[in-house]
Amino acid sequence: MSIQSIPIDKIDNYIENPRHDIGVSQEDTLRKLFHQVGFQNMFNLAQDIYVNGFVNASLITVVPKENSDRYIVYEGNRRIACAKLIEYPERFPFLTKNQIDRIKKMKKEYSSKMKINEINCLVTTEEEAFFIMKRLHSGEDKGKGVKAWDTKEKDNFLFRTTPNIKKNTAQIIHEKFLEFFKSDIQDKMAYTNVQRLFNNIEVKKALGIKSNEINSFTEDRMKIINKIIDDINDLIKEKGTSVSREFNARKKIEDVILPMIEKYQKGFMNEEPSGEENENQLKSRDNDIDVKGSNDKDKPSTLFRNLYVGETIESDIIDREIVQYIHEGIEYDKLDKNKVGRWKIVYKNGDICYLEILSLSDPSVTQLIKEFVIGEKYSLVEIFKLTDGKGGQSVRPFNIKITPERNRIISKYDVTFNKPGSVNFQFSIEDKITKRERDFEFNGVVRETQNVAAPDYSSKIVYPFMKLSENIEVDIITFKNELNDIYKAEKYNLIFVSSIRTFVELIVNDIVDQLGESKRKELAENYKIINREQFVKREFIDKIEDERERAGIETIYKEMKDSGRYTSLLNFLNLSTHGAQRLINKERLVSEFDVINFLYTYLCFVSTD
């Protein structure tokens, strides 16, 4: 084991990188890596490497190739791929011109701290490289592996090392919980869920708290937050769900929590004051409650309004006699509609308006459809939700590219797919309000049309034995299509056994999920689960409605079990490990695939709605 400086031209990416399917060449391996990780993430890493250099705390680990002056990177495949992209972008033919241009533009706009064409690497044996990979990528592993920071620990680091940074809502609530109740809020609710619930703009307004005003988190308000957390926990327990799943939308958070706030504020208003409270404290409490919606008509009214930067202010806010403008605790002579944050406007009659001026965010895209059916027409707005800086849809898409081009027919904003397989979407959008532009990239999969008569399986090696909707995970569909493409093309006589094992493991694991069972770590254990009598017979074979299909599937299953092939396949696949890269020829592959196709049919059946 030694540290050596190696030219990146001498380093090959690892074709069996666990991040993606096995590659058949260096170009194919890089394509699979970029597809799996996403170009934007790879671009971000490339830019960070170019500007800041490599993180020397984690050296790239390589193993010398036998009888060669080249090396294979085992740990650091993304970093090596990014270094190659920076130095030789023209060697990535699967990337678009727009993507290559972004790399070239980045190199012009930034200066690099180091040479990218030669890299310090840890040179070691394959055995040691596998050990390093396992330690870095197997989680905590009972304390032996890398322990990642949770959200709160990341925030702690940020607040302790970055001068003048503002604390977020969850961090303040955590500290105030310790101060007022002498307990850790994480004993009651996860830190991320506290941020999810109480960083909502309307929730913060109703509570009267502001993240940049720590003193607004008073003991009374913290008591309300404490009670709400208890109520939410009871609700989650009763429904048998989780906070993140139950409260996955802004409106849902507001619909549930705002009535709770109102209820507990009224409760505080009806409480008898203790003898220790003086007159000013009582007056402060009364005013606090009134700001949050008291129905007492004798008291001044309070308005809450939102406004985006630069928008016209409504007349009922400014066409009145105003005595005070306060922004973030500082008094101003007039209202600046371009100054982001909460303004407190005090009127002569005692009324108050809290005006929240919001910044305009970048336009965004959310993918709504990831699976497509051959022959059906889709519009871009069906596939993607395009959102402008105000949360609306004033967005213009342009530079639309959908690949592979031979697999689709496109007309302006409509697309129809004519072949199965993976598809890639690349396009830009312009926010019509802010005129900001952004580039996006997404992936999807096209599956064959269902309910067609007599499908031709002569050119396929993976297919269901019955006419079923293949409503299964995209990665399995993609894997299936790639195997079929290899089989149809007749370009490869040999295939890595480990790739077949990966495919089988994906199928088996998904069957376990569909059956509602807990997955085990080992493939063999999960294989036993799905082949229990109550599952393979009662949840699959016995539930097939067509008698002829049921009889056919049962015959196939019995023959495979009686011949021992049903078990021998798994034994054969389990012999293939990282240390023993075995190959299988096409003839053997075909003979084994009736067992795999039975499993594939099993998965499609139990995945049917």
C-alpha cells in the first residue's frame, strides 16, 4: 500500500461499481454512472473539484491492473469521472452539447487550485480496496463504519463555524426547549419534523414567532408548541403513520396546526394570571393573544398579508393614517416594498398590519410521470409540473430534447413513444415573471402497451409468462429492457453472472415488499420468504383467475422444483462475488431464464393493483 501520483489517463473506472449496473466498456460505465447519479450532481462535484481541489481526507483508492501500467479506481469513481470530464469533455459522447458547454463555461469562469490531470491515489490490493469500500459505504456498521451527521448535527456545525449565520426555526425551538422545559425536544419529535411543521410561514405568523428574533420564542409560545407536538404525536400514533408522510404538503400542515394554535391561545387567554405577574406582563400577554386572532371587537384589529418583492401594495394597507413602520425590529420612515421580511405597520387607531414581503424563488420543475406506455401521447405539462417564482405556472419551456430520438415522436410540447426502454428529458425553462432561466434533466422508462394480442417474445429473454401489467419499479423495467436489448442484438456471447444476480435480487426484494414482509440482508433468506406456501401458492398461483393460465404456471413451477433448477439457480448466482467475476454464455443464460421469468411473472402479479 502506497500513495502515488497517477495521471488520470492511466486510471479506468470500475465497471462493477455498485452504484450502477455492470458496464461493458469504459464509455458504457461512465454513461451508467452519469445516468445513475444525474448530470447535475456530477456537474456540481466537478465544479467543486475544479475550484476547491480534492478532499485529501479520503484518498482515491486504485488497484494496479495485471500485466499493465494502468489502474482501476475502486473508491472514488465519481471523482475520477469528474476529473476526466474537466480535462477531456469531448470524450463523453453520451452527454449533450449543452452539458459539455456548461463544463467549458465553468472552466472559463473559475480558476483551479490544482492540476486535475494527475492525482494522488492510494495504491493497494483488491482485497484491501474492497475493505475500504465496505467501511465507507456500509453505514455505521455497529460503530465500525462512517457515522453520517444527522440534520441537527449538520446545523450545529454550521452555526458554530459560520460567523453571523441565522439559526433556523428547529434550532431555536430545540434551545428554548432546553431552557424552559429542561428536556431535549428530539425525545418527542425528530429535528427534521420540528422544522417541517413550525417553519411554515402561516404557522409562524399565527404563533407570533420569527426565526431572526429569538426573543419572540417566549415561554408561553413554547408551551403551545409543546402541546401541539403532543397532539401531533397522538394523531400519528392513532393513524399508524409518520409525520413526514402525514404532513407532506404545506396546506395539510396549516389545516391541522392553525386550529390547534387558536385553541391553545384561547386557553392561555382564559387562564388566571399568577400573583407574580405585574400589570405590564398582563398587558403584553393580552396584546399577544389579540395579534393572533381574538374575537373581542373592542380591541384593535390585526391584518396579515403576503406580498412579493416589487408588487403593488393594496390600498387598504397604505391608504390609512400610519404612525409607525417597523422591519425586523428597526423603525423606518416609510415602507420599502423591495425589502424582504416582515413589516409591522401600526395605524393611528391602534390597528396593526403584519406584511410579509417574500423574495421570488428560482423557477422549478417536478416530474409527475416517470413511466410511459408505447403509443400514448403525453404533453410536457402532464409529465412535469413547471413552477414560477411565485408558485404559479407562468413558465416557458424551450430547448427541449428527449432521447433516444429513435424511440419517440415529438411535436412541440407533445411526445409519443414508439419503443420500450429508458428515456432522458433535457430542457430549459424561463420564468416569465422574473425572466430567470434554468436547465433541467430527468429520466423515465417506456413500457410495452398492455392488453395486446399475442405478443412476440421471440426476440426477448425476459418477459412475464402471462398477460400482466408490468406496474413495477423503474429500475427493474430498465434492467429487463437492457437484458432484452443485449439478447436481441446478439453482440455479446458472455454476460457477467453478477449482473444476473443483481436483477434477480431486485425482483426478489420487490416481491418481499409487495407481500408486506420485512426484507432480510441475504438474497437466500428473501428467496425462502417468497417461496413459502402461503405466498407463492396462495398469493400468486391460486389467485390466477384464468384456469388455463393457472394450470400452466403451476406446471412450470412444479417442473422447476422437481428438477432442482428452482434452487440450483440461486446457488449458481450466489457463487458470483466481487472477488470472482464469473461469466455465463448465452446458451446457459437461456436455460436459466424460465426460472427468472417465473419470478418476474410472480412480481408483476403481486404488484397488480
